[in-house]
Amino acid sequence: MAKHDRSALIVGASRGLGLGLARAFLARGWAVTATARGEAPALAALSPIAPEIARVDIDDDAGVASLRESLAGRSFDVVFVVAGVADGAHVPLPQGDRASALKVYETNAVSPIRFAEAFADRIAPGGVMVLMSSILGSVSLNEGGTWESYRASKAALNTLARSFAARHRDAPFGTVLMHPGWVRTDMGGPEADIDVATSAEGMVGVVEGRLGQRGCVYLDYRGETVAW
């Protein structure tokens, strides 16, 4: 399959890693449909070919259903759910706001899986469902604590993704949980290890390498396995 025949749906692409992924997929000749909750001038300004842009909030089931309907008859080689939040991440869970912790869980764990389920039958044979996780979601590697509600939400996402993959074990697509690295974004901060372009280009390369493979894997942007 020529790269120009490949298509990706990137969910949450108005800025940061989502925007970087849209740019990287386009640079490799993919057709890209990208979503944002509101106006997305940076997406629209991508050149030489801007992606198709759609509006959706993944916490809104009706909005996701409307997006699915608007994309009726379409299939994608890659569906990449990027959207996530880190509200109150630096506050230990017992001292934080209960509503904020629950919102982080909803947006980072529940909504991505509900979106994945809604679009599972839109993944082309040999394609990949990719969910943006984090090394902070690794239970076995959590020896220092911190970022408690965020860690828990990503660990929950990992568990739910394995259930999603098991539920679709006979489907002709694979599932990837992706750690993007520690990236210089609004969430990662200015002291992070790598820039958005390095992370996004690495992730796209890893995803291309997973095309045609089934099962559920937990990988970083270099293609290395992350411990569960």
C-alpha cells in the first residue's frame, strides 16, 4: 500500500502532540483527518496540505456519535486518540479535589475507550487503534509516586485497552498504547527531554511498523516495550 493511500484519524490535534502527529503523518504522505474541541488555527495552517478538521469533545458521547455519522462510509488505517488532561496532577490524591480527579479519569481513561469502541469498525483491515498512554501509567515502574491522579488514569487506560483488545481479538486490527516520551509541551513543561517533532516522528514510525500486526502492545516513541 502506497503511503498516499493510507489515512489517519487523529483525535485531539489542535496543539502539542496531536498537532505534531498531524504534521508528521502529513509529511509522510498520509491523508489526515484531525479533530479539535474548538477553533484550531494551527491545524488549518499546516502546509502544504492541511488536514481535514472535525469538531468533537471525546467526553461528549453525542458529539462522538455525530462525528461517527459524519464520517460514515470512511475507514482509517490508524485511529490515534491523543486527547487527555492533567488537572491537579501535582497534588497528592488525598489532598486534591475529588471532582478534578474524577474528571481526569473520565477524560484519560473512560472517554478514549468509549471513542475506540465507537470507531472500532472504522479501522481498515491491518490497521491500528492507538491510545496515548504514558510511562506514568506503568504500575511496576511507579516507585516514586507523584502525579497520582494522572498516573492512575493512564494505568486505568492501559487496563481498559487490554480489555478492548480482548473484546476485539478476532478483529483485523491491532491496539497500541503509546508513551510519547517526556516532551516539551504545556503538560510536559520546558525542562522535558525531547521536543514535539522528535516524539511525533518517532511515534508515527512506530505506528507504521505496527500496521498488519494484531494484539495489544505498550510501546514508547522509539518502539521499545514499556513495562506494565
